[in-house]
Amino acid sequence: MKRTLILLAALLLLTGAAHGQKLTSVCWDKLNAAPAPLKQIGKVEVVRHNGEGHSLWSVGCETVDRDFTVFSEYKDWIGGTGAGYARMQSGWAKTEKVRGAYDFAWIDEMVDGVLAQGVCPWISLGYANPIYANGEVDLNAAIFDDEDTMQGWLNYVREVVTRYKGKVTMYEIWNEPNGGKDPEKARKYANLFIRTAELIRKHDQQVGIAGLALAGTHTSFTRNVLEDIKAAGKLHLMDYATFHPYEKDPDVTVDSIKVLTGLIHSYSKDIKMLQGENGCPACLQYAFALSKYEWTEYSQAKWYLRRMATDFRLGIPSNIFTMVDVKYRHTVNYKGLLHTNLNGEVVWARPAYYAVSHMASLLTPQMKADGELAYKTPSKKSLSVLAVSKNGCRVGVLVWQKGEIPSDSISQEKLDLTVSGLALKDPVWVEPVTGRICQLEKWSVKGGSMTFKGLPVWDSPVFIMERAEVPSVSGESGNQ
């Protein structure tokens, strides 16, 4: 009997709140209970959007198409991320279960639900439909090119585009087509992209079109696809090129993204880059990207901020994967900003949720990365010191320790730092995981450089920013 009770308790813990009970992240509580490293004077105010877009940031609402997540359980959390866009997947097989009969109720719920949160939806048109001869639903399945399946696909895309005209801001064609073992995948994808993009343009001349949706930043597949699209004279159909640069240390992706960007722009400088999917687990898992590593909710939050800072540095809009944990058929992908139980119900918001919302609120479209600044410090750890400008004027810097995978330490190193090319008038220190805004007391400006004494820094971005540029709410000094 005792063993049965223990097993029952363990099952309830595994599934989280069995009856919708909300719990608090222990890690989030610990972060907020830790003393602020400087005198706290406020907290970052999360800036929600009004449905007009104009944001550098997107959040992932993917996998509802295969019933791996439950949109209704987390839809009310989307606006609170501070993101202006949300990526979702179209689900051909979920929508057309009988040829020619479409049930869009589930996509209607998502599109309208995202818009109700003040966030603009964009849709990844991907995965095929088993009611057609060559229609496979799974990731890395071979792309169809027989005419029967292609016509079914184009009919479906036409229905999607005409239904959501004026609501959806962009369509992405397929997801990670460079995966799998099909030797003809580049040719098939180029054909799929051209035919799909032409149909989209026919029915909606204003909506954006994204292509590639690469797993990683691989160039050989990209070159082969672009050669085929160029030969057909259709490069003008691609507004954005998307890619998914999964690495344990986001900083190391800078060079490969620059190479990929250079390759794409050698075909057309009109194609804009968009980081379309990237995420980090909150715990050790043995499948999916960034697996077999002991992640925690602490290191996950830092990883998301490092990803966002790296994309901001490159001037590339960025999509966070994903809003909630993804329950696949046999396992769970714990990359969610929100932890969900096995019923898909939100149990708690992870520190990463708040970190993303604070970062998105601080780095608005008016803010521009203004290059790495030279610095001096006695610390042995290498730093990134990234200038942030607004309307051509430097208003702050992002500083973090680089060169290592984000750790689960919650303590910051206090160091002396001199930054060249910086002369702020009323700087504050902002830590975007907790959102703490702290007063800087020991700083000086001399000869076009700023010197800070005892500046708290760790392996996650912190801001030194003009006070007037920080959206804030008042807060007592010390803990919050």
C-alpha cells in the first residue's frame, strides 16, 4: 500500500498540476530571492504589442498541427513575452482529412488567438498529407514532386492564403528541407518553393514569403536550391531566408551565419535573413537538438538571452523555440518557456519566459547593434561588449562573458571595466533574467571612455543603459 501511494505521488509530480493547479518555478523563486548585486531602483516593464508587428522578436507556437501541444492552454501567455510575432505550423494533414474538405477551426483559433494578444502570426507551410500517395507528415520525410500530391498541396495552400489574407504577415515554405537522406531534396525543394510562392503571390501580393528554413547554417544545400531558383528566374519570390542555428554556445554561430548570409546575398541582396527557430532545453534530455547535456532552468534562461543578443548583434530578427514543452509520441522536448504537464497544461513559467520578455522589451526595433567595443579589464574571462544605438546615438552596451556554454551559476563576478567609445550620461545596470534595474555608483567618463568599478557581469547579457531608455516600473532597493 505504501509503495502504491509513493508511485501515485510520483505520477502526480510528473504530470504537474493534475487539475490545472499552477506551481511556481523553484529556480525563478531562487533567482528573485538572491540579493541584488547593486542597489535596486526598479524593474523592467514588459512592453506588450498592439498587433502591428514592428518587433525584432517572434515566439514559437509550433507543433499544434500534430497535436504535440495545446494552444488553448498557453495562448494567454503569448502577449506577455514582449514579442511582436508568433510562428505556427499549418498542418495540412490535420486540416484536410478527406480530399477537398478542409476544417480550419483549429488554425482559426490560433490565428485569432495570437492576434487577440497583440501579436502577428506567421505560418510555416510544411509537412505533407498521407491521404495523398507521397504525403509523409514527419520531419525529414522526402519532399513530394508527383503532380497528384503537388496539386493537393497547392489547393490547400490556396485555401490557407485566401482565408488568412490580411491576418498572416508571412508564409514560410516547408521546415528543414535539408534534412533526410533523399539525394534529390534540393531539386525537389526548389520546385516546391517556386510553385508554392507563385501561388501565394497570386492570392496575396502583400504577405511576406520565406524560404529555405534550414536545419543549421549549411551552405551546399542552400547553393543548390538558389541555383535552381535563379535558373528559373524566380529569386524575387523569396523575401526572407530562414535558418535554425542550434549550438550549445550561441556565440559560436556568428561566423557561420555571416557565411550563410554572404552566400544568399551573392544571389540577391533583397533577401533578408531571419533566424526562424532556436531553443534550449531546461533539463537533460536524450533526443532533439542540444540533447545529452545537463541543462537547467538557469542555463536555459541565459542561453535564450545569448541567442537573442547574438541575433541582435547580426541585425537579424529572431524566433524563440518555443512557448511550451512539446510532448511527442514517445518523449518530451523540454525547450518551452513555459513548463507543461503531460496534458499540455501550463504548470509554471520558467525563468526563460521572463528573460525573453525583458530582453524583447529592452531591444526594440529602434535599437541597433553598433559593433563590438574595445575594453580593458583585469578579469581573465573574455567579454562581449556590444554597443547599442538609437537614432544614431549610443545609448548603452550589452556585456557578457563569452567562450563557454552558459552555466547554471546564479552569481555574478564583480569586475573593473573600461569601455572605449562610450560616454553615457545617466547609466543604470539592467539584468534581463530577473528584470532588475540597479543604480551604478562607481563610474566615470574620461577621454571618450567609460570606467566602471565593481560591475556585476556573468555569462549572460547585462545592460549598461541610459536610464531614460529603459522601460521601467518603480521598485524598492534590495530584493524583489
